[in-house]
Amino acid sequence: MKNHFLLNFFRNIFFIWIYVSSLIFSVYTLSDKWSYQKIEFHQQNIIIYIFIYLFSIIPLPFFKTKIEKPSDYVNLYLYFFTYIPSVVVPFFLRKTNSFEFEYIIYLIVLTLSIIYLLKNNTRKFLILNSLKPLNKNFFFFLIFLIYSISTISFITSFGLKFNIPSFSEIYDIREEYKEVTRGNIITRYLVGWIGYILNIFLFIYGLSKRNKFLIIFTIIFQIYIFSLMALKSHLATFILAYILYLYFKKYNKIRFNLFLFLLSTSVILFSILDLIIGEDIFQTLVIRRIMIVPSQLSYFHFEFFIHNEKTYWAYSFLKYINEYSYNTPPPNIIGNKYFNKPNMTAVVNFFIEGYTAFGYFGVIIVTIIFKKLMQIIDYIYVYKTNRSNLLIVSVLSITNIFNSTSIFTLILTHGILILIIIYSITPFFNNKKKHEYSSHL
């Protein structure tokens, strides 16, 4: 048994280091074409390589071999798509061939934050017991009311339009959306709640019940949401939800070893395919967008705010308490300084956003808040939905925005709070007896 454990542990280290090596190789191969976007490759000394490879595996012993609850899956995502890229990528973007003490401190705090999240035990939240499942007819009436109000709000704000934008039109439509909804916080919330939460919930529920009306309706409405805001994450969330639904319907759970193997081999495969075709198509679409750019932007935020005054969330919910020292929000500051694009929104993950607010203490604050959120979702998963994989699919489908959102935007605008409420009051789960798709979709 002990030998099996050690063999398994070292095998995991091997695949993680393959993943790390693939990220380094991708930064190298993409640096020529994307140097104008500040993706550059600067060779580092052997000490930094050793540091990267060792630091990348520190959280590994704290992972469970069996992934079960929503928080387990989310922590897996944060480790591979937030933590490891943050450890690897920034060092090769820097021209200096030495350690940056302040960033090492940040990585230590980030490491401890990930380990703290991994120590996530399910707790009971008595306040959630007051949220009882609604009558089925009333629940659907409430859903109908939300969609009706949203549609009226969208038509009032944007007019009668349903034009699917081309990729060349995306940024113009986003600017138009920002202009139209400036000061219209209700419309902004409704777009996020439906696009990331409610539509996904109804879509996967429709799939589980083979309800063609719900499936077609949610697909059309998601495309409509995309036509208004032109956020690719709305489409990515929907597609990811469908893929996850199919996976969990067939396999029910995923093992840590399997996920690690699939991720490592996929990253290698993307690099090999690009070498064969002589283009960087797969590395650009997947590795650059999901792993390299988010960690690049995070480092730029860190580099700026290590030398400048923190935001103290004065541009956000603490604006009536603290005075904001800048003219634009942090993502626009970074877009202007590093890319000379004042309208660029260089969004980052909630860890580094916490750092821009209160430094290392801000990272601790957002980590504690996020852990409480995941404990609440785990509680709903265990005690409200009888371990339904529908909830896991809903949560995992929005992980694609975790690297580009603040903690408070995640809760309010992107609708984590709405997800908690929806799964607490839905009548589709029997709390006393497992539902037909509580374990399998």
C-alpha cells in the first residue's frame, strides 16, 4: 500500500513537471508572434528553473485522491489554471535574470491560500435551512417572471436586435454595451445572472429531462445574450456546461490522476500539432488564452501596484469610505500602461485583485471569502441536492471566468449568489430520497 502511494505520488509529480515544461515551451514558441502583446521569452538561470519546478508541486500533497464535492473540482481548476501559470509564466516575461523578492512573497501567500482552500470541510449553514424548495409551478412561474423582466429590460436598453456579431465586431459591441448600460446596474446584473447561471441551470436540467423546449429556448437565449454583450465567455460557459454534462452523465466522477494525465498530455498534444502544421493555432487558442495571458496580466497588476498606492476597493463597493487615487479602474490602468490601450480591460483573477486592493492581506481576505462560498456550495451539494452532479456542472461551467474576475464581481455580477439561491429553492431534488439523477445525470 505504501509503495503504491509513493509510486502514485511521484507519477503525479512527473506529469505536473511535464505540464510546467509545456507551459515554458509555449511561452517560448509564442513569444515571436505575440511579442507586440508583451509575451516575450527571456531565458532564466538554473536556480529559477529549480525554484519553478519545486514550487509548482508544493500544494500537491494536500490534494485528495478522490474528487467529489464542487470545491474539490474548483480547487483542481485553481491549482492548474491559476496557481501553476502564476508560478511559471511571469519569470520568463522578465528581462532580469534574478529573483524578485516581492513576487516570491506573493507566491508564498498564494501557495498558502491554495493549501487553505484544499482544507475545505463541509460545514452546516443553518441560515440556508430557511430556504426551502418551492412548489414546482411557483418555481417555474418565478423563472418565467425573471426572463420576462430581463427581456423587457434588454429591449428597453438595446432595442429590438438579434444580430450575431462577427469576431471583428466583438470589441465595438462591448464598448457599445458599456455605454448603453452605464449607470444601468439592473441590466448588467441580469445579463450576468442569466448568461452565467440561470440559463446554464435550465439548459442542463432540460438535458437531464430531455426537455426539448428548455434546450432550444436556452440555446437561443444564450445566443441573444452574446449578441448584446459579445462576451466569448458566455458561449464558452454554455459549451463547457454541455461537455461537462456529457462527461458526468457517463463517468459520474473524475480522479485526480486522470485529470492530471489528460491535462498534461493535452498541452503536449497541442504543441506537437502546432509543430506539425507549422502554426501556433492550438497554443494560441488554448494555452495562450487560458494559461499564459491571465498569468501575464496578473503579473503586470502586481508589478504596477507593488510600486503604487493600492486601490482599497475604493473604485468598487468601498467607494463611499475610501478615496480612489486613480481615474480609471485597475484593469484599464494596466491596459493603458502596458499596452497603450486606455479602453483595454485587463481583468485578472480574484487573488491578484485582492492584492491590488490591500496587498498581501487582500489576498488573504479574498481567499477566506471564496472558501466560505465554496463551503456554502458544498453544503447545498450534500444537504440540498443529494449530491447532484447538476450543481457540479453549473459551478464548473463558470470556472472559465475565475481568472478574469474579482471576488465581488463573481458573487454579484456573475451570479454565484444567484446560483446558491437557485439550488437552495429548486424543487427538483428530493432531500429525503436520492433523485433519479442525483448521482448520475
